[in-house]
Amino acid sequence: MRSKLFVPCSRPEFFAKALAGDADALSFDLEDAVPEGDKAAARSRLVEWLRSDAVASSGKRMIVRINALDSPFFADDLAALAGIRVDCVNLPKASSPAAVRMVAVQMESAGIAADLLVNIETPRGISQAAGIAGAHPRVIGLQVGLNDLFASLGVDRRDLRHVQTALWSIRLAAGEAERFAFDGAWPDLADDDGFRAEAELARSLGYPGKSCIHPRQVTIANALFDTGEDVARARRLLAAAGEAGTRGHGAFLFEGAMADAPAVAAAREAVRRADGNEGTA
């Protein structure tokens, strides 16, 4: 999942355009993108769309960002998703493992057979991130929510030093629970360079993709997170490691550089991800 495009449920005219676009996944937003007075109508429009033949035949991953557990809209959001195609539920503002388990249990009771992607976007959430990631088998990963997190703390959103600190912390928490971490959205539509810089940072930290709020950002994300060349190199390294092993060598020269057990483990992980063994990442 290199790119995940947010689609506001207050703007149903965007639904078909998003489905026809290049994003690997679509995240239909019932939370921040929908005014309180339009929540019910937006929810109904989304359900109708997700029941359409167009969605049924699409290979894109369908994600729905519902409203937070402590909001007055949570219960209706979750109930509306029963019996329709939803590949993943995106839970915002998760604050504890217990809250995530509660949501997972309610999903099971409602018959919603979807994964959970959990947002880390509050100070408490980031302090509990590892526990949240491992709270329930339905949780496939953590999604970064820097806008809310930084705004609540008065942190400069454009300073990459601060971004790196947050991304690294959330990546470590996800890794501890053997889940993936997915990068959040860059809010400035006019600043492609800012989006690219943040995406490059996320990629360097092992994030598989980035959230987008415009199709132009999707193009950038798809190019940056295309791992084809990296995976090909990893397969070559594993083949070379096999040959070295037959000669009794633990370390060996590979394409001009020394490779050893950590390099082999990293290559094996890259191939595992590429072969689809890490959820949606």
C-alpha cells in the first residue's frame, strides 16, 4: 500500500474519481472531513457507494475512517458498516489498548470482518503506541496523525526534526508489536516539495506508504514507495547468501559491499513484505 487517498464523505462527487485514480487504497473519511450536521447524510451516501458494483469489482483497498470511540457518532458509524464491503476500519484518536480492544469486540459483534488501522495522534496515544499496536489481532498497523498531535503540543509541523522524532517513535512501537506503521497526510496542497521530503523521511524509516489528500500527492507517493528495485536487490542478496553459506562463509562481498547476518535478515524482511505477508503494508 504505497498510497492511501483520503476521500471526504461530504463530497460524494469525488467517490468515482477516486476509484478511477491511481491510489492503492481509498480512505473514506467520516470524521474530520464531515461537519457534525452532515454526519448522518454522509454516512448514508458512503454506505450506498460501498454497496455499488463499481466498488465490488475494484481491486483497491477500501478503508473507512470512522469517528472516535468517545464521539456521539461512533456507534452509528460502526453499525452502518455491517454487511458491506469494508477492508479496513481506521480508528482515530486511539488512547489506550483497552479502547482498541473494545472497538475490535464491537466490530466482531456487528459482523464486520475488517482489519483495524489505528491512528496515533494524541500525547497519550503515542505513549501507549506499542500496547495499542498489539492490543488485538485485528490491528494491522498504526497510522501517524501529526496534525492533531503537533497542534495539541504547539510543535512546528514543518520542522523535519520534529517529524522524524514522532515517526521514529511510532515506527518502533509498531515494530515491537510486529505491525507496520503508515505515514499520515501532508496538509499543504501547494507544497509538493514538503510532501516529498516527509515521504522520503518516512520511507527511510521503514514506512511502506503515505496518506494523501490530493491525486497529485498520490503520484509522488507511488513513485517514492515503489520498492521494486529494492526487492530485486534483496532477492539477489539472498541468493548470494545461499551460495556463501555453502562455502561456510557468514560474511561475504555483495555488489561491492560487505554483507552479513543483519543484511541477510533485512533482505529477507523486504522479500517477505513484497510477497504480501505483512497485512496491507
